Amino acid sequence: VSTQSTGGECCNAMANQQQSLLLALLLLPGLLALDPRFEQLDVNHDGVIDPEEFGQKVLPARTLSNRLAVAVPFHTAEVHSKLVPGLKRWTDPAFSPCQHTPTGTASLVLVYAGQSPRDLVGDGITLQQALEELVADLEPVLSRCFSGGVRFLQVESVGEASNRQELSCVVFNQMLGELRKEFDHVFQMETDVFPVRKHWLNALLNETEINQGCKQWWQLGSLSHCQPLQGSTDQRYDINGNSVWCLGDPGLWDYMDRVRSFFPAGDHSRVPGCLPTSQPTGSGTDHASYEFRRDPANWVYMRNVLHKFQYTQLVLNKCEDPYSIAQLRREHPDTFMVHSQGPFLEDGIVFAREGVVAVFSRWPLEPEQRRLAELVDRHSWGEDELAAHLCASPEHIRLVQLQNPSPRCQALCDTSPHLFVPGSPVCGLSKLKRDWLEWQTDKAYIWSTDLHSGPLSCNVPVLNDAGALVHGEIDFGNCMYTREYQPLCKDRLKVLAYDEWRGFSLDPCPNYLRHAFFEAYKNDPEFERVDAFICSHPSANCELFMPFNRSLIVYPTTRLEFGRDDDAVDWRKPYIGPRSKGRWEEWVANLKRIVSLPMNILAANSKFEVEYIRYHTGLEALYLPSWCGDKLANKVNAPTNTQVLLGPYRDNLDYPRFDEAEAWKHPIMTTMLRAAKDWKRHHGHDVEFVRLRQHYKHYDFSDLQSHPCI
């Protein structure tokens, strides 16, 4: 029903007497105006007009400066479920399209993807009849807000499409191609786009008014404001197709041709420029367009036109999320419309979907949603019953076997074990967790994954005396020498490994390894019992334990940068590169975060290390010498030889060649030897020095006692 100024009597006559003739135009392909002059052109009075004659006499010339089409694509099944109730919302003052007659010219274009206006849309009602009634109901709104009238566009060649997604691609492409003949801008408003504020049409026209000639953008739309689990992370910066499109720039059409050439028709889709529903990053023309923009092969072209695709909060893409209009208005004051399937979803579908998200933290596909909704309805399940069904599924049993069960299932095992078959593996980890939590509760449980047994084994006795149980998962050969105290060699270590020295720096991909370590242990029953983690060799690997919300004892017994930027260690050189400095800086930043919490401790086993830490980080470390005392025999024997030991075992005096003869040429050694000669000259007896690493290939502390000093 056009509101063009053609005489009130004619308009009224048509509205009251000739509505059926008006909608007869729906029989015609292409873009047609539902105009009062229809009766004058229907020469044969059969409700059909020659399209060419109609186009010549009715379609207005392009003379206005701001012509906007609000295009609403739909198909037969959506007429009564979405189209009619959606458009009738416009009669509510809270969602009225305009405050007053807009300055620009707006037209409502109904875009039909179907065979004929005589298609039945339910209960013997044809599409033509349904639209006649709808237009009559909307007449006050249309006459006030849409000065360009109501138009109808029937999309041809829908046979190209083999599925719903391809159909939407065909509709979109033909719709824009037809509307460019008459309009400067088009707002695609699918039937699941609803206004959430009044005067949304004024807001649209304001945006198009300042974009004359497409000077600012070709597409103005919303990125994803959906639940993060929906779709791929690659898709989050995609602009949804329910956007405002500027049609007057030839550059847009060149861009669309490029997209169609980049994604030609093939086995994946019969429609060029259309991604299939199986595409992990999304489907349809909007996702094809986005994938084209972000593909490196198109960078040289895109860097000149990428600014033509702009984000706005005018319309918000919520995917399939339910939403509260009041809350949305508060949180998004610039939003006038929302795109979401949420309002149309059945309660059972939403219930099933939320159940899957709670258990698996993933988004279920539509067939799974429907299957679960049917089960819920058939058995009258509540939330716990649905969760129990999912927890007992093969998908979750596999997670249990990997010691990575769903927290929702673990909680259900604790609160409602009757929901599971006795002996079911679902709750096996819950029992293990209870066993661990009940194990020696009077003692603190300290855990370590050092890559050397020395620091931990030295302090096990003192930690035991303090009331702690110490467990080591050490993946390094010398752990075998600590068996006299307790086994510290790895027994159930996951993810982390010595790996030819790579474990010291979590190489080759530290972020991946840290994430994998957390995923492997976040539900580990033993970790429920752990009170603190101790890290010495290297201390920087305490980064692995930061997400577990346990006390951390950072106790570097070698330099703080060990495992991060440690190019002074010869066997670490292969893993030193451009990112090492950044890794060291990240470790210092993380150490400051650790120390900021009173539950954690930073200690050093030498006063030099205390000062070293203060110099590099500004942090104060507790001076806590390594103990190792219980390794001594109960009786301390008097020295039995006169040699003075030079230590430590790895003195690095021959670094980097590790040549024993070269070590004695080091200035430290030559100076000491000269002093020994002076001593002999003044005191009459010799002082013999021996290097610990040369004198003993393996030693016990009783061997060290046999020397007068070290």
C-alpha cells in the first residue's frame, strides 16, 4: 500500500474496495510498487499487469538524496510465526519506527522466497491474503513513517538452492541486485530482527544521511554479541548480514564479485559466495564476505577498502540468545534493534541446550538439541536428570578416563549419586577425590615438579618436621638417588617432561603447555588435596601452578632467570632466542603477582640470591638456606686427609669448554695457587687443593667430612 501523494480518495477507495487487486501484484516477478494506480493499468481486469509496462509507468525515477529500503526477506513458513507478529510490534508506541515523518524517503520492501503469492501459508490462507491483512493493520504506521510506500520483491531462481542456507544466499544476492536500481541504502531486517526502542527508522535514516555516496562505509552492522560458545572464535569479528548496506558505490559490487570468485560454486555450495552450514567459522554470504576479508591472499586489496566495513551498536547480533529488553536498553543505550533467534526457540530446546552447555561447555547442534528436548519431554526430566543422562554418555565417560570430567557431573556425584547406576565410572573420580581429601588431613601436602631432585630432597626432612607431606614428580635421572628418603621420581606426571631440557622453559610452545597442564590437572583428585606447590629448579615453572589457587613457595636455588633467559647455561643455548627476553620479563611480572598474595612465599637459599632477586625485581626474598642436614651420619668424624676441596661440584670455571685442564688456568685458581705457595713459604707446610668435580665422580656427605674444609 503506497502512501505516495496520489489523492486521498483514491487511496481510501483502494484500501476499502480493491485490496485483493492490490496484492495481485504479488504475481509479478521483480520489484513492484503496490500503487493505487494499479487499477488503471489492469487493462484486462484479471489482476495481472505486464511487468515492463508497470515498471515504465509506476516506478519513480531516482531523484531523492536519501532513499532507504527496509527489506524484510521471508519464506512461507515464517509468515504467521515471524513476519506478521514481528511487523505488528511496530504498532506498539514503544517500538514505533518513527517519531514523525522522516526527512529521508523510506520504503518497506517485503522480499518473498517462494513460488507464488497464491502459496498457502496455513489454514487455507494464501500469502496474498495474509499480506493484505498485515498491510491493513500496519496502515497508520506505514503512512506516517514510510513515505516511499510498501513494495514487494519475489526472488527468482530459488531452485539454485539445495538447502536453507543456500536459499538465504540467493535471496540476499538478488535482493541487493534489484534494490540498487532504486535505493541508495538497504537495511536487511530478517524476521528475527526486532526493535527494542522506538524511532529506530529515524536512527537508520540519520546514519544513511551522513553516508551519502558511500563515503564512509559500504556495510554498517554488528559483530557478535552472542554467547562465546556459539560458533568459532574466528567468527567473532564477523559483521552480521542484518546490516545497512550502501548500494551506490561501484566498489561494493566489485567487492562482491571478488567474494563470489573467491568462493565459487562447487561441492560445498551450489551458490557462489556462499559458505555451507558445515563451515566451522559460519555459513552464508556474510561469513563468506568476512572470510574473504581476513584471508591473507586478499590483504593487498583489502587494506584499501577494509575501512568500508564498520561496526555499529545500532543493531545488535545476539545469534540465538534470549535477551531482556530492559537489560539490553540499560547496557546498550545506542541499540535500537536486536537480531536473535532466541525469542522463537521452544522452551524444551533452550532447556536442552543449557543442559549441554552446563555439562560439556560446548554449543550443541540443532539435531542434538531436538533429540534431548524430546527425551526431556518424554521423561519429564529436571535439570539434574538431564545432567545425569549427559554425564553417563560415552562423551563424558571419555573425559572421566582422561581425568578431565565435567565439574557439573562431579558436583552431581557428590549431591545426587542416586541418579547414577551403582558402580558407574561417572563417579569414579569423585570417590578418588574423597579418598584424597580424607588422607592424613593433619598434615599439609606439598607438591613439586622440579626437573632436578637436589633442591627438593635437601629440604624434605625440614618440611616433614614442620608437619608437611612432600611429593615430587621429578622427570630427571638423579631422582633415583633420593630413595633413602622417599621416592621423588615421576610416577603420575602429566604433560610436563624433561624432554631434552625443553621442560625447563616449557618449550616449544609455553602457552600451549601451560594450558594443557591446567586442563590435565584442573579436576585431578590429588590436586584437591594439595595445599602448596614448591618450585626451585627452575623456580619459573611455578607459572604452571598459578591458576590452581594454592599456596606457592618460589624457592630459586639457582638464578631466578633459569629456564627463561639463561644463555649463560651452555645446554640451554639451543632454546634461547628473540622471545627469551620477553619470557624473562613475563616471569618477573608473574613473580610480582605471586608475591602480592600473602598465601605465597618467595625465598632464596643464599644471601647472594636475596640481593640478586632484589636487584632484578625489587622484591624482598626470605633468606632460607638449604638444609640437607639429615643426610649426615649421626656421628661426625674427624677429617682423615689434608686436601682442601674446591666447590661447588659445578663451578663452571672451565665454561664453556668444560676442559679440566683449562679450569686450573682460571684467574681464581692461579691466584689461590700463588697464595698456597706463599703460605708454604711462611708456614713451612703445603696446602693441597682439589676440585670436587675432579676428585669425586660420585660422593656421599661422609666423603666431604673427611676433608678439613671445603
